[in-house]
Amino acid sequence: MKHNVTFGPAGKPVKYSGAAYKAPKYIKEEGLDSFEYQSTYGVRIGEKSAKILKEESEKHNILISMHGPYYINLCSKEEEKINKSIEHLISTARAGEWMGAYRLVFHPGFYSNMKADKALAISKDTINKLLEKCEEEGLEEFTFSPETTGKRSQLGNIQEIADLCSSFEHFEPTVDFAHIHARGRGFLNSKEDYNCIFSTLEDNLDIDILHCHFTTIEYGHGGEIKHHTLDETEYGPDMKDLLENLIDNGWNANIICETPLRDEDALKMKELYLSLI
């Protein structure tokens, strides 16, 4: 059977001591397929290093994505924060173009006591400004990838992400299954429970490769609390349920592991996948 699902770590492998932009060789030698470069606390990688990352990823056949800064809020009530968010995303797109990132992941923002439809409308207005700015900056090779969010105070349920991505060119979703599980207070408990996610995507989008995040997760009344390792089996969701659904429905997917053990758990995910096919 064709291998339709690939796996990689969110950030540098746990036991890797080199520069992140030189990690693809190590990741390939481990037996993994992809790498999500982390700029969650600001885009600090320069053009030279980013282009080395691109060269290394092409040489070792590693699919590159990039996670932008955490402090983005497309639906802020403050114009200054909107403008700052656009700047951060422009910096992400520029670095992503240098490194050849196929997805630029980011968290869309917070409701901030607004109704969800109002927050979504403000976000769409911000995205229009963002895309105009990208054109002004001469950026061409970019795909922004808003992520499903884990806290109920955040914009980013699966319907909202599908709406944003269906409304704009250069937009594709990042589906974080742990966030959906935590936001729903633990509702992904069987293979069939994933169907509502995939049906929403299929009804709204034409996706070639589904970009995903996965970890086991601890949650409370407000949603996400903490990521856990795959060995901490008291936490969900169950990786096997997701993989069986992906296999049964023929999805092409790239799964980025966000557990504290990143690459080590990504290898366990891949081993499980290979055993299922």
C-alpha cells in the first residue's frame, strides 16, 4: 500500500545538538519525513541560514513547514496589535519563502469577549490587509496555515478554520487534533469521532496534503492545559483512531508531533502507521 501519511517533529529532535537549520540530515537518518521549524517566539532566522535549511531539506527529502510567532491576533480590538500581527506574518512569510516552507502555521487570535462571527469578520478584514502587504513586499511562494486552537477563548474551531481557508487564496488549514480534543473537552474517543472533522474539511476545501499536529493532551473546562507524551496513556486522543481513519479514507497527511518527545514520539507514530497499513 502507498504511504500517504508522513511524520516529523515540531522543532529540533530531542537529542540533536546542532543548529535547527541543519537538522534535516539527522531527521532523515532517524527515519522521519518532515520538520516544522519553530519561530513561536519571534522570527529570528536570517536569509543565509534559512536557505541552508532549504538546501538541506531538498537534499534529504524532508518536507519543511514553519510555525510563526504565538503572539498573533487577527481579531484584536486594538489597531496597533492588528498591525503588529500583520508584520509578524510578513516576517514569517519572508523567512518561509527562503526556507521553502510549504505551510506557515499560526494561531489566529482571541474572541476577547466578542461574538464569534464578529471576531471572524475582523480576522477576514485583517487577512485582506495581510495579502495586500504580501503583494507589496513581492512575496509569492507562501501558504498561510491557521491552526485549530485548544482554548475555548481562542478563535479557531474547525468550522472557523475551514471558513478562513475557503475565503482566501494562499490559505490551507493546520488541523491540531489535540487542540480539537481539548477544546471539545475530550470528545475524540473513537475512529468515528474524527468523521465530523474530515467532513467539514471535505465540504469546504480541496486539500492535497492535510497538515496536522498531534500530541496527547491534558485539558480542563477552558480547554488545553498541557501536552503529554504518547506513553502517558491516561491522556487522549488515541493516535491509532486517527491513523485508521486517515487510512480508511485515503487522506494524504503530514503529521507533526508536538509531544515533549517530538521526534521520538513521531517515530512511534510512524511505526504504528506502518503496522496498520
